[in-house]
Amino acid sequence: MKNRLSKLKDDLKRQVNKFDKFVKNYKDVSLTVQIPNVAYMNWAINLADSGNIDAAIDKLNTASLMANQNPGVYINLGIALLKQKDFEGAIKNFRKAVKIDKFNSRAYAMWASALAEIGDLKGAIDIYKLAQKYEPRDPEIYLNWGVSLAKAGRKTEAEEKFKKSVALNPLNPVTPFLWGLILFEQNKFDEAIHKFNHSLLYADNKYDSLYYLALCYLKKQNYRAALDCAKNAVEINPTASDAYVVIADCHMNLGHDKLCLETFVTASQNAQLDTKFYTNWGMALQKYGHIDMAREKLYKALSIEPNNEMILFNLGVNFLLSKELTQAEEFFKKVLEINPSHTQALYNTAALAYGKNDYDSALELYLEAFDSDKKNYSIYFNIANCYFKKGDFEKADTYFRKCIEYCPKYIQAYINYSNLLLETGNNNEAKRKARSAYLIAKESAYANFAYAVVLLRIGEYEESLEKFENTLKLDSKYWLAYIGKSEAYLNLKLFDKAFETLENSSQEVLDMPETLEIETKIAENLLAYIFDGSQLSNDSAHSVFKYCNKILERYNNDKILELKNNLLDKFQFEAN
């Protein structure tokens, strides 16, 4: 009996122990619920990867209720919210994950990424420091940290983070590609080429790396290498228009005009066209003189982006090229409404005002451009011209000097400055400035002509005659040089040669208003020559008479008619 009681006691003890163990295990399971929690989380991750973000968020919310101490649930919930652009919600969940596990580097990294998305770059950079502190060998942390630094404009620090990320994982094509973009933006094209080639080794889709390689070579003016890279990019993705634009640009720079335009046509048949494509197509057509076709493409681009300042500016240039100045001015003004400091639009609007003799408006616009472009010699030149036209010779003198200082070989500055000096009576200095232009460009018909004009104005007729003759040797159709040469002969009282010069020129010269002016001067001088008793040969008189008839066919000029009648009275020759 005793044995039986003892055995029963032992059995009860074993049952109680078994029950206690079961209760303990149940409590443990009820506290953790690891299996269903992980299952929901993985289910959500798969849903998110397939693009079903709403369903993923629903499963992750369920998982968070089942295990509110699992940081992975909140990290993945934050990532899902990031995909929905709910950055504040994402940040809230990443912070929950960090609260549960303050050493979780992934939670910090994703938190920092969300901060960067809402523009809090300083906050993002500070959080990346914590992520790196808890996991110093995670290449993704350095990659995303570098992106945030780059967005904050801290490019040198960004490069350091990309360098660290590449060292930890050289097989990730994204890091060297982003590093290459930063180098490209800094015009470090050789270094950028190295990084894009690195990215090219491991990238599944090689289009972006090839495209930016093409851009680097284009910037380095290695057009054939750029052409090869862009063509390879097109083979990979024939629907992307960016690479076609690079191909067209390369052909343009290589002088392949036909191939350049054919590239745009080919792209229009294959690629998805955007604003940039139509704009570049229009600019290419404009360059080759197809003004109407260029306008059509530019208007197409404008229909996509009505406030794109590049399109508006090029339409202004288009109308400028077709001499439709009112429309050109309207487009340049639209550009300035969008970007008041657009230097070239300011220049062109100022030039149009200058062309209308509105020197006050032109000066105001040039001075606005000057604020952002103080080392551009042409702006000093234009401001000087405005002051010259307004009669403010002192300020004009200052700006001409500054223009020549910035560009010592700009012959137009010397020529205009010489005209200013003539106006102020400084003839010797005017001659020196005109001679400087001539010495810089002795083979330029214009430089010879301008020097000749200054010599003519200061009374050095024989030397001016030589320079007018040089002008015509360099360019026989430089019509104004015939007028200058004739005037030099006139001042030397070589009237026959003055007439002969104009007679042997062209109809273009005879139709110029300057020609009438000089012919009238010749007539006046000949009248004085005749009336003061000087001798004029009969042959010369015949030439003068015939020339008078030709002039009277074109102009109703009383002084020329008076000369003709005096010749008839003095020499008594046949009118025919």
C-alpha cells in the first residue's frame, strides 16, 4: 500500500511539472508570437516588391499589433510608406524601430533617407553619422549618406562617402555612377569617365553609364569617342531620345551636317520625344538656316513646356534671324519675366533697343546684365557704345578702356574707341587706336577700311588712300571702300580719279545714300574749281558731264543740275 501511494505521488508530481512547463512555454509564445509575426512581415515585403503597397502596409500593421517590439516590422512599414511618398509617416516608423533597438543601423539609415527626401539635409547627415557609428562597414549607409551630402552641395564630402562605399562593395554599379555624376558637374571629365566605366562593368542596364560617358567625351571635344558611346547607348535603348541628341551634336561638331539632321529624323521615328529633343532639333535646324522648320520644332517644344526659358530664348533668336524684330523682342521679354538675370536675353533686348536708337533703355538693360557678368568684355563694349551715343564721352572712354583691358585683341573696341577720340578732338590717339586694330588684323578688309576712315577724317589723305586700296585688294566687293577712296581723291583734288573710282565700282555703290553725299561734294568742289578760273581739260569736262547725267537719272539734285549747266556754258559741247 505504501509503495502504491508513493508511486501515485510521483506520478502527480510529474504531471504538475509537465503542466508548469507547458504554461511557461505558452506564456513565452504568447509574448513573442515570432512565427506569425515574421510570416506577415515577409508576406508584406513580397507584396511591396510586386508593387502592391497598400496591401503590404496592411500586413505590416497587422504584424506590428502581433509583435510591437520587432524593429524589422517598423523598418519595412517605413519603407512601404516611403514608396507612397508619405515621408512623415515613414520617419515616425523608423523612429519607433530605433526606440526598440537603438543600435539598429538600418533604421537610422532609412530615417536619414526619409529626412533627405523632405529636404532636411542637415538632419539626414546627422542621422547617417549614427548609422555609421553602429555599422561602420555597411556600404549602403555611405552610399545614401553621399547622396544627401551631394544634395546639400557638399560635394567633396559626398565623394569621400562614395569612395568608402566603393571600397566596401566595388561590385555595386550605382555608387561609382553617382560619384561620376558629381565629378561631371564639377567638369572633372577624365575622373568622371573612370567612374562611369567602373559602373559599366557591373550595371545590368548600361544605358545611363554609356550616355554620361558620351557626354563626358562631348565636353572634352572628343567627338568620335562620344559618338561611339552614344550609338552604343541607342542600341541598348532605342526609345530614349537623349542619346540621339548627343549623336546629332557630335555630327554637327564633326561637320556632318546631313547626318546631324538625319539623326533627329531617325529618333523621331523610334524614340519617345520630349521637350529637350524638340528644342535641340529646332536649334540644329536654326543653325543650318532652316528657320521655318526650326520654328515649328521650337513651338512643339513650347507646347509641352510653355514656360521653358531655353525654348522661349531660341524662339526669340529665330525671329531675330528672320528680321521679325518685334516678335523677337516679345520672346526675349518673356524670358526675362521668368529669369530677370538671363544674360543673353538682356543682351539681345538691349541690342534691339539700341537698334531703335533707344539708348537709355539699352543702357539700362546692359547695366543689369553687367551685375552678373562683370568680366565679359563685350558688355563693357556695349555700355561704352550707349554712353557714346548719349554724348557721355567720359564714361564711354572708361568702358572702352575696360573692354580693351579684358580683350586686347578685340579690333571693334579699338575702332569704336578711335571714333570717340575723334569726337573729342584727340586725333593722334584716335589714329593710334585705329592703327592698333589694323596691326592686330592686317588681312582683315574691315580693319584696313576702319583705319583708312580715321586717316581720312584727320586729313592724312594719301595714307588713307593706300588703306582703302588695301581694303579692296582683300575684298573687291567692299563697296564702302570705293566711296572712301573717291572721297580721298576728292580731298586731294584728283576729281577725275574720284569720278573714275565710283564709275568702276558697282550699282550697289551707286545706290548707296553715301554715294549721293560724296557725289554732291564732288559737284560742289568742281563748281568752285570752275568758277575760280582753274583749268579743266575738255576730256575731263566730257566725263563730268556724262557722270552728271547718270547722277540725275537716279537723283533729283539741284547742285548736280547746276554743275551740268555750267559745264554746258563753259565748254559748249554736245549734250549727247
